[in-house]
Amino acid sequence: MPKSPLPPFECRYTGSLLAGVDEVGRGPLIGAVVTAAVILDPDRPIAGLADSKKLTEKRCNALYDQILEHAKAWSIGRCESHEIDRLNIYQATMLAMERAVSGLAVVPEYVLVDGNRCPKWRWPSEPVVKGDSRVAAISAASIIAKVTRDREMEALEARFPGFGLAQHKGYPTPVHLEALRRLGATTEHRRSFRPVQEVIETVGFYRDQIATEPEGLQYRADLFEDID
């Protein structure tokens, strides 16, 4: 039975300094988790904002350019793979969100976060389930985060050819898992994620890379908990 659509979101904040926050990249085996924060300008509306997962690549790229041009403020926050290994993916995502909001050139008065919880931070905020399809500012943030991370995966494909990163964006698809077993893990793979751990133990590193563990690094056991 199909799920009923959620009702329109009604925010308790009615001012103009509202930031929307979203993330991309909790589930992949490689690269950073990328978050974005966007404050839209009511005087410069952007038509067609929607959940980035439901937009074509061409449409995402076009909206990305419009958001950068028309938004009051936008910012990218991220946590790299070694930070994910140290913190776990959930805590790394919360930290990346905080970095995104901290980086805004305009201080928000209120923050809406896609999902069911907010980081513990200093800004008044609330989570919005399916916010990327219910709140324009969160939709904008999802587009900025997705386009940014997708382009980073294309750049990583150039560094590490053979993994297909430009196509699957680092997610654990059969193509990616087969390439890992054949080529080994790169220095950008998340070593705390089980498929990568297993490859390091059995195959080693891509092109015999010497990859040392940061001193005192301990991996968390949650691995795939609450990933997208």
C-alpha cells in the first residue's frame, strides 16, 4: 500500500533568515560526507526546487548555479573519510552540518534540518522528516550538497581509475564491490566500513599504496547504522 504524502510543513519561525541543511554521502564506502546550508532570498525566488534525488543531473546542475547566484548565503560543510573512521558516520554527519551552518556569511535566526534530529548546536532549530521535499531551503541545500559531492567523485575517478566512482558515486554497488576486491582499497576509502575492512585484510591497498593508520585510531562498530 503506497504511503500517504506528508502534509505541508508549517514552521514556527516566520522570518527571512531561515537556513535549510541537508547532507549527502552517508552510505558510500569512499570520500567525505558533504553537507550544505542555504538561506534563500524571498525577493529572488528559485522555481523548481525539489529533493535532489528526484531531479535529473542536468536539472540539479542548473539549479545549483541559480542557488549560488540568488541565495542570501550558502555554505558547504564536510567530514573526510578519516574523520568518519574516527567519529562514526552519524557523529561525522552532525559535525559536518555544524560546519556548514558556521560557514554561512549571514547568521541564521532559525535552522531546519532534513531528517529526524538536529545536531547539538547553538542555533534554534528543528528537524523536518522528508524536509528535502517539503522545505525549499532544505531542497536547495540537498542540491548544493549532491552536486558538490558528485563532482568530487568524478575527480576521485580520475585519481583512482577502475572503480567507476563517477557512475555509482561511491555507494556499495556490485560494480564498486567487485572493483574493491580486484584493485584493493584506496587512501580515500572509509576503513571503518566493513566491506573496506575486509578488502584491506584480504587484498590490501590500491596499487600497493602504503597507508598507515592515524595513531590511536579506533573504529566504531555501528558502520551502516542510519545510513542513507
